[in-house]
Amino acid sequence: MTATATEPRQGRPAKDSRPTKSRHVDPTRRGQAVAAWILALPFCALFLVFTAGPVLASLGLSFTDLRSTDVRNPLGVEFVGLTNYADLVSDPLFRKVTLNTLLYLVLGVPLTMAVALGVAVALNRITRLRAFFRVGYYLPVVTSIVAVSVVWKFLLRDNGGLVNVMLAWVGINGPGYLDSTTTALPTLVVMAVWRNFGSLMVIFLAGLQTIPKEISEAAETDGASAWATFRYITLPMLRPTLLFGAVITSIGYLQFFEEAFVMTKGGPLDSTKSVTFFTYEQFGFGNYAYASAAAYLLFLAIVLLTLFQFRLLREKD
Amino acid sequence: MSKTQASPRLAGAMRAPGWLYAVMAAGLVLVVIPFVWMLLSSFKPEAEVRAVPPTWWPETITMDNYTQLFTQLDFPRFFMNSAIVAVAVAAGNMVFCSMLGYALAKLDFPGKKAVFGVVLGTLMVPGVVTFVPLFVLTTNIGLTNTLPGMILPFLAGPFGVFLMRQFIASLPDELIQAARIDGAGELRIFFSIILPLCGPAVATLGVLTFLASWNNFLWPLVVATSEDKYTLPVALALYAVGQNATKYGLLLAGAVVVVIPVLAVFLLLQRRIMQGIAMTGIK
């Protein structure tokens, strides 16, 4: 051990070990840090320019009077403080689209969760053909919302649409779903549930499979009904998965857009316009700063709802 | 394997009742009907598409809708635009996300927590928040109405980092330590040891980002200002709400062209996709 100086190849030279110790820099750690930043750099550069930068810029723009005519000279615009936000709050159309977005949320999230959970529980119980059913129920998720909206628009036609034709077989006279201010929005929600429940179903199914079968089997042997087993064993154990599902589903419904764009153009009488639709529309009118402010309010709503849902998750754990 | 692992007694006790299969099958029919109807109707002449009551099986089978898509409308171009954008986006995410994913999963570096926090935080950012500044940016650097303008903003997404980090974290640390003892540099460890092991996860990420990009709508709608830069969903949406909205057969054939390729990709690779969803969904 005293011969370190004569064995320079083994261990680090004594000369180097002193400064290393005093600065707490371990060469392997430093190598790691350098390598990590080399690996992180391409992503971070793209991310800063095309995601993080625009997120911050959007906030800044929302306090200005930027219009489409100023785009080539964004520095020439003026700071107007909270004017855009004040205008939004008193804008009847913005109030309407906010209300619509809340309706999408409160109708869409529970319905999607319920359908996804029901199908997942059923899938978890069956042993044969499980993969087949799982793939089948997942099909709508991978398809373009725009394309399936085109298809549903025709299926839902008042006269000759397949939905009403099939309802007529059982004696129901279906309405023109997309033509009335009361039915258009719920109809879009039903279509969105059809499109989206599959991805939640897969997540719920994976969650169900982490619950040991012995527990529910023991309960059933003790005479608990299937419902009681589900209510008192499955649901509580699935709680984290369900809350995670609620978070991502809520984020999705708060951004509702394509279905309304293709199927109803936001009508009739703005009854299906969402906040995202409003933002896109204001952008089209050239009101860039106003659009940014609306988008930021939506972002704020998503952040608040997500934090609230994660707090629920923490509290119960 | 898994089927034979359950003991016969338990398998018997847990066997699902027949009615459950019937309900599941009925539900599946409801889920699949729109696709079947879309496909069948796309081969009907315009008059039959509009027929009241509607027909299931086309009485006259015609390719007219498809020939029109590919001759009167520029669908081959839209198809190519979609394919180029989706392949580029998938490739970019596969490369950049696995690099950062490895750094976040296995390496120690200052700023690690901040980077991961910011990346995860952006999963919450709605698309509409970034599009105004992005449009100002792309206009000023001359990328509006170009394919790179559609690709660049999605080349490195937070979802891929999350997926790759989760996967790489599950690889054994001993592997990396052994390579370090053998004198391999950190970058060499990533490229010649970790990356080859990431095959399944990288493939999953590639498929998922390809699908997401193929179906992406809002940003291509904003950035593509002339028809030759439309992607398939943009072209279809603008026809659906525009002048051609009266040609039902044409729109349904368009929907088939948008949907069928991704359904094919999905059915071929569904196992991988399901794993990816379950993995990122659960943890």
C-alpha cells in the first residue's frame, strides 16, 4: 500500500487523488455527466425551440396585441397587460365555449371511464379469445379522428343514417342528432367515447392483472357476491390506475376539437364549439394574442385539474 | 405458457359464463360496424351511398370513388405527405428519446431532475397553447407550408422520453457496471450495449409515434396553407366541411385511405403497441 508511487498503473496516481477529494469530483461521475448531456442535447435543443420556448412565448404573447398582420415583426407589438383576459371573460362566445368544454368533460370522462372499466373487467374474467377481443375493442383508438368523424357523420344522418335505420327496427324514431342544439354535443361525446375507451381499457386491464386472483377468489369462496367483490376489493385496489386514467382522459376531453370541426363545424348555433375550437377560430381571424390568451386559460384549467386529481391520489395512499 | 400455468381447479372456478362472451361479441359488433359500413359503402356508386333505406352490401360494386380520389383529387400527394411526416417523426423520436431516456434512467448528471420534470410537465400542455408562437416562428424562419415545418415540432416528444426511461430503468445496472470496469466509455455503453437491448421498446415507440403523427390534425391544419402540403386528415377534413361535402362516396373512400394503412400497421404489430400502452400507463 505504501508502494503506490512505484505502481502508477494501479489505482490513481497519488498526485491526482488530493484535488479530487477536495472538490468532490469523481472522474466516473464527471464522465457520466458529460455523456448524459451529450445524449440529452439533441432532444433538449429541439424541445426548447419547438415546445418549451413556444409555451413560454404563448404566455408572453397573451399580454400583447399581436395580430396576424404583425407576424413578420413580432417585436413591434404592444404590451396590453390583462386586456385579452378581461375581454375573454366578458366575451359571450368564450363563455359559451367554456361551458361546452365543461360539458364535454363532465359527460365524456365518466362515460369513457365506465365503458372502459366495464369492458376491462369483462376481459379480465374471460380466458378464451381475450387477445382477440382486446384488439377488436382497441381498433377505433388507432384510427384518425377526422376519418371516423366523417364516417359517423353519415351514420348519424337524420334520414337514411344507419343509426336511425337500426333504431327504427326496434320502433324508435331517432332525431337528427347533429341538427339540434340539445342533442349535437352529447352525440359528439358518444362518438368520442366509442373512439377513445379502448386505450383506457388496455390500461385498466393491465391494472386488473396486477391484482392477485387469490384475493377475489377467497372473497367469492367466503360467499361474497361478484358485485361486492368488485366494489370492496377490485375498485379500491385499482384506485391509482383509475385516477391516472381520469387524469389523461380529462386532459383529452378538455382539448376536444376534431369531432366538432368535422361533424358539426361547431354548430348548430355554436353549441358544439370547444375552447380549442374557439382558439383555432380566433387564430383564423388573425387575433393571435387573443387566441393565445384563450389557450392559456385552457392550459391553466388542465394544470389545476391535474394537480387536483394527483392530490386526490396522494391523500388516499 | 400462461394458459397451462393455471391449475385445473382454479381455471374451472374462474371460467367465465357463456352470456359474458355473448355480450362481449355484441359489443365488438357495435365497435366494428362503422368500419365495415365505411369500407362497404366506399365501393357503392354515389346514388346508392345516399339510398334510403341504406343497403349493407353494395348492389353495384364500383371503384369510381377511389379513381376520383386519385385522379380528380391529389390523394397520392396527401398520402405521401402523411407518410413522409410520420416516418420522420417516428425516426426522430426513436433516436432522440432513447438517448435522453438512457441518460435519465441510468446516468447521474446535474439538472437531471429538472429535465425530467419539465419533460413530464409538457405532457399536460394542450396543442393549442404552442401553435400561435410556433406559427410566428415558422413564418419567420420560412417553414410555414413546408413538410419540415410539420415535422420539427414533433421530432422530440415527451411521451417517448417517458416510455424509453421506463424501459431502460428496468435493464440491470450490473450490465453497465461491468462495461465500465472493462473500460468502455459512457457513450460506447449506450450505443453498443444499451441501444441493442432497447429493440422492442424502440420499435413500440416507433409504431406509436408513427400512428400519432399519421392521425395528427391541428398543427398540420394550421401550417399547411396550400393544397400540395395537406396531410391526409387535413385534406379529408377540409373536403368534409367544404364544397365536396356533398360527395359522400368520395369522402368515405377518403376515410378508408386514411384509416386502412394504420389499421394494417396496428394489426401487424398490436402486441407491441398494447405492451407500450400498458407500460406507460401503469408505470
